Amino acid sequence: MDVSQISFADSTFLSVLITGHRALTLTLAGPLPHRFARLLALTRLDTHLHITPTLTAAAEQP
């Protein structure tokens, strides 16, 4: 999922990410906007979700 242009994320969006992560292999492709990266860090989701710096890097993952 390309998240490089995320300008707003709330608890509903985080819930969708968690649900998606549980259902399938979900990779967030950045670069992550600062506020979104901070939100993921504060909620510790950055340690549970697959995050890559670019779409190309995400496509290269198995």
C-alpha cells in the first residue's frame, strides 16, 4: 500500500491497517510522511507492520 501521500490518519485508519495486516501480507510503502511515521511509532505499529522506503522495495519483497 502506497502511504507516501497520507495527510491524515486516525484510529479508524489504524484499525483498517491492523485488520488488513491480520488478513494478508500488508506492506506499507513510503517514504512515510513525518506525522504518519510518528503515529505508527507512538502506537508501536511500526514494529508490527511491514514498512519499506519505496514502492519498488515493496515490489521486490517475496
